[in-house]
Amino acid sequence: MRAVITVVGKDCVGILAEVSNACARNNVNISEVSQSILQDMFCMIMMADISKCAIPFAEFKAQLESKSEQLGLSIHVMHEDIFNSMHRI
């Protein structure tokens, strides 16, 4: 099972560290990362393996989304099945 994690917001030090630490604390493995800075905006997409997540997915999602409030970013976590269903024709 995988999840898609997106992060968008004003660039600042430690964004990648905060998100990856939250994943590591919950035994979520980041398998792929794409990030870029567009002028002063930070944009990142992660694929994460949630099959061994230490807590229920909904709780993990809530933890990361509460980080978005702390950091002033937009962080969204979506189960891969939902993501794939949304993008089928």
C-alpha cells in the first residue's frame, strides 16, 4: 500500500526534514521524491510505502495535515487507491 504526499508553500528551511521525520516516526518509507522551488514556492510530491505504518492511515494523514498548520504549508496525504480512482478515465 502506498500514499501520495504533496507539499506546497513558501520555501523555508526544514520542510523536507519535517515531513520525512514524521514518516520515519511512523515507520512509513519514502520510496520516491520530486521537489522543486518555483521562485519562492516549495513544491514536493512523495510516494510513500504505508504498508508497515505504525498507526492507522487516517491518524498518519491527520498528523501530517496538522504539520501543515504549524509550518504554514499545504500538505495533503492521499491513499494511492483513491489517487488512482480519481485519475481514471
